Amino acid sequence: MKRLSLVWFLCLAAVAVGLAFVSWSERLSANVGDLLPEGEAVEGRLVRSWVQSKQAGIVWAVLHAPDQADGLWSFVESELGEMSVIEGVYRLDETAWVEDQAEFWWRQRLGLRFPQWWEGHAEKDPQSMARAAVEDLDQFLAEPDAFVWDELIPGDPLLLIPSGLSVLQSEAIGGTDTIPLMLTLRGDPLDPVVQEALTDGMEALRISLQNEWAEADWRYSGVVRFAQANRQGISAEVGRLNVAIFVSVLALMFLLVRSLKPLLAVAVVVAGSVVCGAGAVIVLYDQIHVLALVLGAILAGIAADYAIHTITGKGALKGILFPLLLGFASTAIGFSLFLAAPLPLLQQTGVFVLSGLAGALLTALSVRAWLQPADAALLGRHLPVIKAPRLPVFVTVPAIVMLVLLAASRMEWTDDLRMLEYPTPELYALEADIQAQIHTAPDAEVLLVTGRDWREARERLSEVLQRLDGPLDSAIKIWEWIPDPALLGDLEAWLEREGDAFAEALACELDRADFEVQAFEPFFEDWRQWRASVSEPNYWDRLVAETSAALSGPLMLLFSAGDGEQPAWFTLSVDKAPEQLAQLEALPGVVRHSQLTHLNTLFAEYRSSLMGLILVAAAVMAAVLFAFLRVREFFLVLGVVCGAVSISFAMLSLWRSGLDLFDLMGAFLGACLILDYSLFALNARRHQRPMPVSIHLSAVTTASSFLWLSSSSVAAVQHLGQTVSVCVLVGWLLTWIFVHGKD
């Protein structure tokens, strides 16, 4: 046994040395995408698409320039252009960024604008449509600004581009001393290297502005800045919390046992579990979310449990193998289901804990092989054996049931993505201030109309537009360029039937109005080529996909065609009463932009999914227990575990409003720990021994370690720590009374 343990210690040492050479700053991530659920739900895929591929790559900035100092903007534009991390710079108080895409819009004018032009004519007679087109052209050319379009008119007598340009341009934004900007980043905006490059560049720009223009003010915000603050804040907490937990567990152990030898044994087991857990995630994942390491602190509690139970086991090792291995098997089976959890963060936590559990067990058994029988007595010699009170069942059970029912009436489940973020109120205030200066209607609510593909999203958008009363505040309406799928079948049939007749009628009307028909040959040539393209398979799908890919600058936030994996969506700015917004949001596929931040509805779906996994895990664990325990013992242990979880939820519901995904995870972990306590207490009862001191020590050290998590600045980690601490203490008390104290 000692030889095998020596081999295991050498393996641990090798892994520890390897971990020492890992570049943790590069491997740790605070990527918000790792906090977002995967799955088939459109909302979940929408969030990933929006946050990762659209929103995260944008930086919003405001340059305050009193009296528009000469040369200031040229200086800033030049500085931004030299930053390798900046891909595009767009002034939002101008519309010059539309001109960069002029060639694309011109080339696709028939496919994108003709369907709406055709829909606008009640009579689809080629002659009347041609007559109306020439009348509009004649009237347009009489306007003073028509000369601007002289070169384009021969290729566009239907005025598709002039009428569509107003859709792509917005009113000027900002005041006389404010230049609002939108910057797009090059590379992965959630990559720490990109974040550091952006921060350094922006700081250098701010210093340069202060030196040249003392009154100028430069501010910026965006998801990339929040992600950087989140990563830095949580990374700092990883070290602080894990060191605090490790030190507090050892300090409590020393105060209770007053001996260094067993204390060193517990430290070795906890360290071995952490080394195994960290080694597994390093091997399996290129990027490890920092929160997974914070949540992985639960290993300290479980590893200490295994160490205490193993070291303090009296007599032969086989006397404690039954509860030890049964508890390990049940907990491992339960946490293995986290590998199928909807959150990548929970998957990493599952790998960390599972590997750490195995490492803790093997290390504890290896340490036991080197201890003398007398060493076990050291842990308990200063602790008096206290007999559990024998409370009557007819008093305790009704009291517990009443407490649970009272809390159930107040129990409410709620989740928020921001619970997983490090709190940065100053950045939120800055973001709100910048957005208020950029948007012309800051009070308007932005809706995202989604679908599995662009056709479904466009059809849903048509339904939303029909329900809206009055004009929209949005100056940019990209959906006016995207054809309505409901019209395409009729349009294609019309083109097949009347396409040639319309071209002939238009030529006749142009000639009748004294236009030189030959000058419009570019349009008729494009018309013939376009008609041939429309008849090709999947023409509209290809056209819309090309349009989505061509959008840049502010336009790229208005539409996405989807790609089969990510959903399609349109943005819609609506300034309506709350009850009208609620009616719109109730429609299929309509999501408020603010919901992308709060995500209560989305996380509720994944909380239900996690609940399903936990119920399956509980059923498997119960089956394992039922196979190895007597019927009466099985129901006694099951009752203690279920009672502890129910009472804990009851207490938490009375203490604070709202339970969440991480309360659910904490309750599951607490149930696994309570199961260990119950099995060891049951084993002692079978042999007519006092309740093992190791259970008391384990409960104290575990509760203290999770109380440290309760001090975290991240709300999700707080809730996990609170739930586990309450659950462990309640479970320890119930185990003491019912499993060991009951006759």
C-alpha cells in the first residue's frame, strides 16, 4: 500500500510542477460567451450571436471638443487609424459611412428595392406601373437637387436608390461640441490580448489629447471593456477566496485538534484534490473560465471531508471503506451529470470537481497508508462526545413541514446574467451616459425580432409592424431593403408573366415623355440580367446572405441573416407605452434588447434543464443507496437529505427574495455532502459507536469555507456559498438528531 501511495504522490508532484509552468494569464478567460447557455433555443443562440459576433466587437466613444477645435478631429482620426486593434471608425454625426457601401447597394438595387416598389402599386398592370414610374421620374428631375443623380438616373428610372437612401441614412447625432463615434475592433474582442491593446491605445490617446487640447474630453465604453473589468476582478477573487478558504480550513483544524501531523495530512489531501482538478481542466480546455476556479473551491470542503473521515477512521481501513466509497460513488455520479449541463461554465466546474474528488479520495487513502493507528486519535482527543437530543418525531416533522410550506408560498425563481459579472457600477454609469448622447431617442425600447432564418424573422417582423400604430422613431429601417417572403411567390410569378411587358411599357412611356430611351439601356440590360437571376434556385437566400455580410458600421447592428446555426434577427426601435411593448414582446420571436442583459426568461429555461439533470442524478444516487442499504436505513438517509434541502430553500426564501440557478447547484452540492454525513453516522450507528468526530469537523470546515464564497463580489458565487453553508449546517443537525440520536 505504501509503494502504491508513493507512486501516487510522485504523480501528483509531476502534475504540480507542470501546473507551475502554465501561463495562467493566457489560459484564464472571462469570455461572456462561456457564461451563455448552448442549446437549440432560438433565444440562447441569439444571445451568443449578438454578444459575441456583433455587440462585443463594438466600442462606443464620445469626443467632447469645445467649439470643434481646428485639427482636433483630424488628430483623433489619425491616432485611431494607427491602432492595430481598431478596424473601422464611424462618425455618427455624419452619414459618410453609407457612401462606403454605395457600390453594393447600387449593384443590388433591383433585388433589394424593386420588391417593395412593386408592392406599393395596388394595380399590378405593367402599363399603369410604367406610367406612374415615368411621372415620378419627371417630377423628381424638376427638383433642385436632382442634378446630383444625373449620372445614376439612366440606370435607375424607377428611383430605387434615391428612395432607398433615406432608409440607410439617419439624422445627425450629437451637439455642436460632441462627436459621437462607433469603433469596430479587429480580432476577438474578448481575447485578453485585444483588450489590453485597446486599453493601452485609448489611454495613450487620452494623454495625447490632454497635452494638445486641455479642454477636450475622450470617453469610451462597450462590452469589451466590461469583459476586461470582469476578467480582472474575478481573477483577483480567485486567489483571494481560494487562499482564504484553504487557510481557514487549516486554521480551524489546528484550533480543534492542536496537532500538526493530522493537520499536515488534511493539507496534503486538499492540495492533492486541487492539483488533480486543475490538471484536468488544463488538459481538456484551452480556455478556462475564472469562475470555474472560484466554484471549484467546493473541492476544499469535500476534500477536507474525505481527509478527516479517512484519517480518523478507527480500526482497519475496511471499516470505513463502505461509507467512504458509497458517498464518493454517489457524489461522483451526481457531478458527472454536470458535464451535460447547458452552461459551459458548469461543464468546466463539473470536470474540475470530478477530477478533484478522485484525487481527494486517492490522496486520502495514500496518506492513511503512512499514518500510525495512534494518529487518528489526535483529531478527536480535545473534542467531547456530545449525545444528540432525542426529539419526538410528532413535534419535529410537523414543524419542518410548516416551515417549508410557509417558504413555498414566498419562493420565487429568478436569474440574471449580471449575477455572473464582477460589479462595475462606474462602467455602467459611463455606458449609460455615452449611449444617451449617441441615440436620438434614448427612451425608445429596442426590440429584436428573431427567427430560425431570415424568412421567418421577416415574416414575424411584418406581423409586428402591422400591430404598431403610427410612425416609428427609427430613422434607419433596414427591413425596407429586405423583401417580405410572403410577396416573393407572387412577385416571381408576375415577373415571369409580365416582366417583358413592363420593360416594353416603360420604354414607351419614357419615349412619350420625350426622354431619350436609348440612354436608359443600362437599366434595361440590368433588368434582363436580374430577371434571369431571380429564376435561379435560392436566389433570394443568397441575396439576403450577401446583404447581411456587406453591412458594416452602424448598419451591421440592424440585421443578421443567420447562418443555420445562429438565428436571424432584425432590430426595431419602438417608443411605445409599456403595455404595448408587453404585447409585442409576447409575440413569437420578439426579444427586448434589455433582455439580452437580464435574461431571466432564458435562464429560467436552462434552470429547468439543470433541474432535470439533478433529478436524474438524484434518482441514480437513490438507486445506488437502495441497493446497498436496508429499506428503513434508505428512507432515513433519504429523508434527512430531502429535509435539509427543503429547509434550506425555505430559510433562503424567507431571508432574501428570489432563488436562482446557483442556489439550485448549491443545494445539489449540499445534498452530496449531507449524504456523506448520513452514511458515516449510519455506519457508526450500526456498530453502536458515537457519531464520528469527523462529521462535526467536516461540517464546521465546509460551512466556513463556503461562508468565504458568500463574501464574493459576484452575486452568483455569493448565492452558491450561502446555499451550501445553510444546507450543510441544517443537514449536519438533522443527521445528528435523526440518524444518530434516534432510537
